Amino acid sequence: MSNVYIVANGIYFPKKQIENCELEKILNLENGYIEKRTGIKNRYYAINESIQDMAVEASKALFSSKKEKEGIDLIITATTSTDMLMPGISNYVQKKLEISPCICLDILAGCGGYINAFDIAKAYMDSRNIKKSLIIGVDKLSQIIDKQDVGTTIVLSDGAGATLIEKEATSTHQKIYTSNIKAEPDKNNILIYQYGKNVYMNGKEVYKYAVTKTVENINELLEKANISLQDVKYIVAHQSNLKIMKAIASRLHIDMEKMYTNIQERGNTFCASIPIALYDMQKSGLLRSGDKIILLGYGGGLNTGSILMEI
């Protein structure tokens, strides 16, 4: 098994910000309702930006030089809201950034798609002569929500995040990497998006699923890796809802300081939320070489996935 490390993260948000006070007025909600229920203060809506262009801008942001684009052998994009099936977003990014011919994949795995994309990239890097992979999470959710539906409108946001990972050429230390990814067939009708329609979410059922299956998944992951949660510095979860993340932390018997959150200012960006969180954490200096973190994705599918990795 090869060691991979995160070279850089990049993000992109549309220019238009939607604050709670604006939505509360439109939806006839009392002041403070949205933050109290979700923890979210702000979100972003793409007006002129396409989902493909958001993916390009997030990817462009992580390259400090043209040289860093050289040698990318794999591009994987996770999304739930693409409006073009051919060519895929990954192909679009490849062309716009003038990346040499490589493997390009778009995957649909619900809100946890970034976890699947990361793990697929790792598997390719282990089994093939692939040294660099670009992993993108992007969603343009403002175009697929009913603006009068309180359950989705107050939560969802547009955004893109990209991660460049690279295989270590030589290393005497084998870094920890374990994944636990599953799709649950039961209740897969509680979070749905059909092309041409709006997102449907059964909030109560999603909450029940999110605070139980994620905890089961992480406990299985830790058992597989034979490691204690005390040795993990952060859980970097899909930023779904602050109440959900607090409930997960409580059921895992950990302090919220270990459960990284940035949903307050970013909103729920589905597949983009984890790479955006990684960007914010690196920018804040929270991640250091040797740290052990858990990436946790969950959502439509129902898909639940976690990755334990050493930075």
C-alpha cells in the first residue's frame, strides 16, 4: 500500500451571499430561527457561475504554479447536481486547466461522494502507476431547491472544493489509511434528487439516519484500523447541520473541538463540504504532518463512508 499525502486544497464560492435575515423575511420566519435550527449564518448562491466553472475555479486555486499541474494522472469529481452528463465535469476541468490526457471520472454517491472519490483515487494510486490525483467536490444546489421549502432552503449552499493528493516516492514510515464505505438500501427514499425536479429531504428521517449510521461506521472503522478515537485529532465531517454534528459528537463521547465545523459561514454544500473544510483547516494551521484525522461523509443513497488517514 502506497503513502499518499495532501499537497494542497482549493475552494470556490459564488459571489452572491445569502444571509439568514434575507431568508427569514422571505419565508416569514422569526429572527434567529435558521441559526438556532441549523447553526448556519450564511450561504452562497451561484447566479452566473456554472457548476463546471466552479469546479475549475476551485481546482485552479490550489495550483501555485503551472508545474504543479504536470503529472496529474487522475481527476475525479463528486457531485449530486450536475446539469451535463457528457462531457463530465472532470473532463471540463481537464480541458480548461490544460491538464495532459489522464483518467477522468465523475461519480454520483450522494452528499458523501467526496469520500468515495478520495478512496477510489487511493485505490488507483495503490494499484496503478498513478502519482497525482485531483479530487473535486462541487454542487450547485440553489438551482435544485424549492425556494419556499424551509427544510432545504435554509440549509443548502453552492460551492466547490478541490484536493490534490500525491504518492510519496520513498518513505520508511507507512502512514495509516483505512476506509469504511457502505451504501444502505433501507430508507433510500428520504433524500432524493431527480433530474429536472427539486431536492426532496425528509428532515426527521435524515437526522435519525445521520446520527446513528455515522457512529456505527466510525466505530467499525476504528476497529478495522485497531486504533482509539483518542488518537484521532479531528473528525472532518460532511457539514450537514450543526445539530447533527453535535449529536454525532455526543454519541461518540467526544468534545465538539474534535468535530471540526465551518457550516456556520459556508452552509451545506453537499459533496463540496469536506474539501472546503480541509481547506479552511489547513489555512488556519490546524493540520500538521503526522496528525490522524477521520473524513466522514453521509447522505443520499443512503451512503455512509469514513476514511482514517494520517496527514
